Amino acid sequence: MTRLLIILTTLLFATSSLAAGTAAPKELRDLFFGEALYHAFQGEWFDAVARLDTELGQFHGLDEPERDSLFSHLGEAEFSVGDFELAYRMHHRAGRAIKAVIEGNVADEVRNEALYRLARIYFQKDQPVNALHALERISGTVPASLADDLPFLHGQILMANGRFAEAAILLKELQGARSLAGFSTYNLGIALIRDGKEKEGRLSLDRTGQIDGDNAVTAAIRDRANLLLGDKLLEEKNFAGAKAILDRVRLSGPFSNRALLGSGWADAFRDDFERALVPWSLLVEGEVTDFAVQEAMLAVPYAYGKLGLYSRAALMYGSALGAFGTEVDKLGASIKSIREGDFLRALTREELKQDANWVVRLRALPESPETYYLLNLLASHDFQESLKNYLDLEELRQKLEIWKKDLNAFEELIVRRRAYYQPLLPEIDGEFRRLDSQMRLRLEQRDRIEERLQAMLVAPRPDYLASAPERIFKERLARLEQTVAAGGARPSDGTADRFKRLRGVLEWRIQTEYDQRLTEAHKNLRDLNQAIDLLTKRYTAFVRTRQAATQSFQGYDDGIRRQRHRIDAAGEKVGELMARQGHMLEVMAVSELTRRRERLEEFQVKARFALADSYDRAARAQDQQEGAQ
């Protein structure tokens, strides 16, 4: 019991520490990190881990990670992924992530916080020795946020290792910590009692039972301390002291029934059955499935019998016997329902996840078991961990089903793309090849022009820059000269002079305008290069678009087939694990209900004997009355 309480207390503070550790950054610069935090704050740990893991994997694969937006949140992200994995109970991976931080080149505060979290992981995994070793590595500056939580965890780990005296020393220093109100004194009391200092331990528990505070958690630990101390006093037959302590327990709290039962017995053991009837009468009006209520249903008629009211006692024993029989039948039906799988189906209903009182709602569902008998089991650490594992497996199963549907949607999308693009591609490809050949020709011509212009800077060639009309004129002039020469007649001096004059004018223009023409040629080449660059960009864009169109429906079949195979394999594994985990939950529930049914059957036997005895006593009393008259 003590070990269970220590673990539950640790889990409570682990949850609060987790919430504090995953606070949103003041300035969010990476949306993917923000998305992971969003899922974490919703309690969707699988999605949070998957997204942040992916983001960190991509970040570490970058050539220049310092340019990525995650760089400014890297420390928070590395810590957060460990927190998310811890919350998702991936203790091995969370431990590796936190160890990587510890072994890195980080500040003392960061390393000490990582060691604290690592110790917490070990403690939750019931490895107190490893947890203690992790805490012993802490040195230097400790984060202010861990000023109370660190020594409190240290004290609990020392208690788990059987070092109660050292734990008590640490816990004494935390008595003024407001964030640990009730928990520090309660654990101190347990440590002192286990260390053999019974008186001091009881004083600490007594202080816990009188702390102020309307907080639900504080009130619960106060009631728990009073109940524990009251039970101890009952065992020692200090009935007056036990009643005074048990009467502190709230009637609206989770320990009220056990406290009322104990308070009644404290009076009954002093033969004050009239006072014992006060808490017991309140108790029998409660839920009949509660163990304390069932015991009170026998205790009340027992008290009436002690007071000589045998007829009333017999009636109440008969009523209790009928109620026990009804409950035994309910438990039998519940056990059958669990074995038929209704319990597991009810646990995975989506609407239950939205209600904090899901256990009560579970009872109202059709064909669900009598869950009030399972309250203690459902609240136990082992069952909760098994249930979380089962629900996580169910969530994974649902995700795998969704992913399979997504693959079907991808395949349908690919079919539609293929049907749209394939008829268009042949005509586009033909036109593209024609344009491609023309473009290559023009590019070759441009390259030749550029080479000539570059060469002309070293060796001028004015004739290369002659315009088209000048070239035509020069060719016509040459043909005229050839025609005249071919006629066999010697041209007259006037005609030859005219040929020379025309050729000289042409050469004069070409030679004198060479510099201007060369400048304009370079300018035109630059303009041409700009046009070519634009054309090349459009050409590249077209090629990419063409490739994208093709790649939008080609090459996916093998990938989808592999993913479907992986999903099917994962689905089979999840199915096997769910069957095993579900069977474990069913066995635990059936065992609990069977134990409760056997207890009720024992109560039935006692009620039958007590009923017969009460009838006998009532009959004898009536005979005595008649004889006296």
C-alpha cells in the first residue's frame, strides 16, 4: 500500500512537471515545432512524438542547420521530445533522448534538469537504484523550477531503497513548500514510521490530516492521512482516538465510506451501538456495490440486535440478503459480459475519452460490466498502465486503418492523374521535340556569333559586320563584273572606275562604321542573351512541369505496395498485442469481480445465519413478553 501511494504521488508530480516542461516558447519561430506542442497540449502524445521526431530528423540532415527555423528552438525541441516520449510511456527512447542531452556540451542547469527527468523515468519503471544513481550525478546550479520537486523526488527514491532515515531528513526540509502541501508531511510520516519512529511519524500524519486548503488534491491527501491514522488507532484498540481522527474525513471525499465504517466500529467496540448506528445509517444509503456499504448493511442489523431490536434486525438482515443476492447475480452477468468482450469494447468507446467521469458513464452503457466493483482496480497503477497500453494500441489500430484508407485515396488520385495526363502527353511531346530542335539550332547560332564577336576584339573583321543589303549589293556588283568579263569585251575606263568607286564606297562605309557596328553588335548580343535567358527559364519550367506531370502518376505503385505491406504487418502485430493486453485486462477484471462475488457470498452466508438467529431471538423475546403478561 505504501509503495502504491508513493508511485501515485510521483505520477501526480511527474504530470505537473511535464506540463511545466512543455510550455510554449515566448516567440515561436518554427511552425512544425509549434504543431508538435499543440498536439502535446491536447494529450495526443503519439502525434506530438511523430511530428517532432520527423522535424528533428530533417533538421539534423541539413547541410546548414543553423539556417533552419528550428535552430532557435533546438534545445527546447530536444528536451520536449524526451518529455513527449516519457508521457507516451516510451521510457527507453525517452531515456536515450535525455541521456543525449546529459552527455552533450550543455549548461549545468540543463544537465541537472535532464538528470532529474532521467531519475524520474527510472523511478516510474520501479528501478530505484538506477534512479538514485542518476540523482547522485547532479551537481552545480539546479533550475529554480526544481527547487522543491528535486528533493521531494530524492526523498521518495530513498524511501523506495529502504533508506527511510535519510528520506526523512530531506522531507523535513520541505515542510514549508506550498507546492507540496500535504504530500511532504504525509510522506514524512510514512518515512518516520518505517524508520521505527512511530510517534514522530504519527504526529506528521496528524499534521497532514489537519492542513488547510480547498484544493481537491490537498483535501484527498488530508483524508487519506486521517484514514490511515484512524485505522492504526483502531488496530491498537484506541477507539476514542480513532473516532476523533476518522470524523475528520470529509463526507464528500473518496475515503468517506471507509471512514464512516471505521467510525461506527470505534463506537461499537465500546458497546455504544446507538452512536455506531449514526455513521452506519448514513453509510447504508450509499451505493450498494461499495465494500464498506455492504459491510455496513450487516453492521446496522447487528447493532439493532445488540440493542434488543431483533425484529428490526431480522428485517434488515433479510433486506441485506436480498441485496446481496441481486449483486451476486449482477457480478455473474458482468463476468460473462467481460468474457464475451463487451468490457473491452466499452473501454474503447470514443465518447468516454471526453468525460473525466468515464468510469461512471461506462456503467450506464449497454452490456457493460458492473464497474463500481472495479473502481479500486481501475484506480490501481498496474491496471491503469495496462489500460493505457491497450488504449494506445487501439489508437494505433485506428491510425493504421486510416492510413490504409489514405493509400486507397492516393491510388485513386494517381489513376485520375494518369487518365488526365496520358492522352495529352504524346502531342505535347511532339511539339516539344520540334521546339527543342529549333531552340538548339538558335543557341548554336548565338554561340557562333558570340565567338566571332569575341575574336573580332583581337583581330578586327569589318566584313563580318556588313549589313544584309550591303552583302547583297556587294554580291550583285561582283556578278556584274563577272558578266562583263564573261562577255569578252574589255570594260571601258568609265565602267571600271564606276565599279571601283562603288566598291570603294561600300568598303568605306564598312570600315568607317566598324566600331559603331561592333558596339551595336555587342549590345544586340546582350539583348539576345536576355531573351535567351528568358527562353531558357521557360524551357526549364516546361521541362519541370512535364516531369512533374509524369511523376505525379508514375513510380508510386511500388512505394504504395511497400507501405501497404508495412501497414498490414504492423496491423497484425498490433492485433496480437491488443489480444494479449486485452486478455490481461479481462483477467484482472474477472479476478476482481470474482473476489467481490466470493466476498458477497460470504456475506450472504453470514446474513442467513444472522437472520435465523434474529428470528429466534425475536420469537423468544415475544414469548417472554407474552409470558410476563
